[in-house]
Amino acid sequence: MEYKTQMEAAKKGIITEQMKAVAEKEGLSPETIMEKVAEGTVAIPANIRHTSLSPEGIGQGLRTKINVNLGISGDCKNYDTELEKVRMAIKFGCEAIMDLSNYGKTNTFRRQLIDMSPAMIGTVPMYDAIGYLEKDLLDITAEDFLKVVRAHAEEGVDFMTIHAGINKRAVECFKRDKRLTNIVSRGGSLLFAWMEMTGNENPFYEHYDEVLDILREYDVTISLGDALRPGSIDDSTDAGQISELIELGALTKRAWEKDVQVMVEGPGHMAMNEIAANMTLQKRICHNAPFYVLGPLVTDIAPGYDHITSAIGGAIAAANGADFLCYVTPAEHLRLPDIDDVREGIVASKIAAHAADIAKGIKGARDIDNKMSDARRRVDWEEMFSYAIDPDKARRYFESTPPSDRHTCSMCGKMCAMRTTNMILEGKEVKFCSEK
């Protein structure tokens, strides 16, 4: 029986190799994965041309996945540095990498990325349009935008952020309900500018069926972008954000009707007390499609530390239903991240995702924490390092001030609680002053 996409296969009762791979990683049955893909609550982004891919599932009942953003810009055009970031993301086991390059001919880098990466690859065609087409924004036509979507699909991109929800209705709500920070989505701002300058409807909305036809041909998952996501906590859950979300809910159903897998993107910046309600709202309005969030950042005053503000929000979001976290680095709002920023962003996001999986009761999520705790009880440093999210940093900290006794650390020395308790339970006498 033939099929074009993972969703079409699932609807026909076919278990694909990708579904089997995801089932094995998640500790679930292939039949369970197939059912979730068929109903749209799980997506397996897997372009038929991405042959190096190690498939991952994103959605309900699965481990929370994380995405790493990278790519060149006009001010930072070092491809070697970006490839170093790719290697780091792969080393840390990140499930997705988004190439957000927006300068020059980016397809050479993207093809290299797809060839080498077991992680799923995402792009935002809107970012690439100006450089790829070598046209000013006002000169780009709807057909031109679709040409870029097709080019990315042909190259092997697994998922694409398409800002199809910022149509004229959503823009009207945005204009009427004044914002503190207006539009902070790069792709959203470009589309808004194009719509205002040309007077035309959003081309990705107007020609949505054509977009879906392209994505279906290569089994590219559509990630419905939130062009009107809040860029400050003052703008969260406003009319613009919610009006676009309503449009995204309708677009989700239209994609599923064509057997195109869907993810929906979400905020943004948001106070902690609003996050849980927003996750419930998104799932309800968008029919339980997988939810992909940037942050959310829970305060606006921490430039240089936004990997922390994001991890706080991401943990709350994922614990309340978000399925996919986009990492944020310390460089957010300041500059293109360097390799150290990328490491910090990855680790912060992985902490948030794992903490949420424990809270959600994901099968096996606690196992590694229990192993770490057991190794701590036995004061087995090598084993502890092996379980750490960032083993290199853990080892570096330990070795920077080594203890005289390897069964302790330099914080407590021989007064280590683990050491003291273990000795007593072993029937030994604890001494400090007379011990040599």
C-alpha cells in the first residue's frame, strides 16, 4: 500500500520504519505511535530526502524534545563556527536543529547540515527569501515565496516554520489592540511589512493549499509560526496572539485533511502565572496538535541570562502540555550566540525538558535521576559524571578544587553527609580530629 506522508501511512494502518524507531526510543508500541500520528497528536518530521535522520516523535505522551537555532547572518558569516555549533548540538543529543540563516546563498550550508545531521532539520523559508531570491521585499511575489518553500523541501528539510496565521483578520486585531513591543517575530514582521506595502493578503495564507501540496510531496511537517507571539510579558495573551491562534487552529485541520503533519508554535514572553492556561488554550484551539514554544521567557530584564528565564518558562510550559522547546541562549536579545552560548542554551533547555518529563510522568524519565542519586550515595564520581547532562563541566568543576579524599568533594571534605552516613551504616566509627 502506497503513502506519501507519515500521517497518510498511519491513517491507512501502516507502521513505518520511522514509527518503529520512535516507538523504540519512547518505550511504547509501534501501534500506539501509529495511532497518535494518525490523529495528529504526534508528529514525526522526516523528509523523504533526509537520509541521515534518526527519527524522533514530537507530541502527546512522548519525551519533551528540544531545538537548537543556528545559522549565519550578514554580520556573522563564519560557516565553520556554525558547523561547530551543529556538532555540539549532535553531541548533546538535541533532537532538532533549525537553520535560520538569512544572508546570501544559504543552500550549500543547509545541504551540508542535512547530509551530516541525525537530528531533524527545520527552516523558516521567509528568512531565506530575500537572500535566496536576491530581491527587495516589495519586489517578491507570492509565487516567489512558494519557490523558496519548494527549494527547502527538495533539499531535505524536515519541518518548516510557515507564518500562515498572520492574515488580514489577525493584523486588524493586532493594530486595534495596541502593544508595548509590537511584532517581534522576524518572519512575522517581514510578512506584515509585505502585506502593508502591497495591500495583499498573506501569501502563505492565501496560497495555503499550494504550500501544503509542496510539503506533502516530501513529507515535510508544517510548523505553524506564531508571527504575533508576545515579545514582552505585557503583551502576552492579548487579542493579537489569540486571534492568530484561532487562525492556526483552522489551518491545522486543513493540513491534516491533506495528510500533512503539523506542529503549532507558541509564545514568546509570558509571566509564569499565565503559562499553564496558555498551554491548555493552545491544545484546545489547535486540536491537541504538538506545541512548540520559544521559552516562554518569564521576565524581560535579564539580558545575558535569558537561557535561565527561558528554562523556567519552558519547564512550566512542558509540564503543562508543551511538547517541543526551542532553546534560548545567554546571547538572546544581544547578538548571534557563540559556541559557549550555544552550550549554555542547550543545557538549560535540556534541564527544562527533563524536569517537565518527570512532572508529566513520562515513562522512564526518573530512571537516570535515580541512578545519579544512587551514585551520589556511593560517592562514585565517575558514575555521576556519566549521568550528568554536561559531564565535561561537572568533571571540570570537581577537578578544579580536588579534595584530599576522593570519596568526598571540597565543599564538605571529610564532613560529607554521604560519607558520614555510609560509615555509620557500615558499623564504623566517624572521627575527624584524630583521623589521619
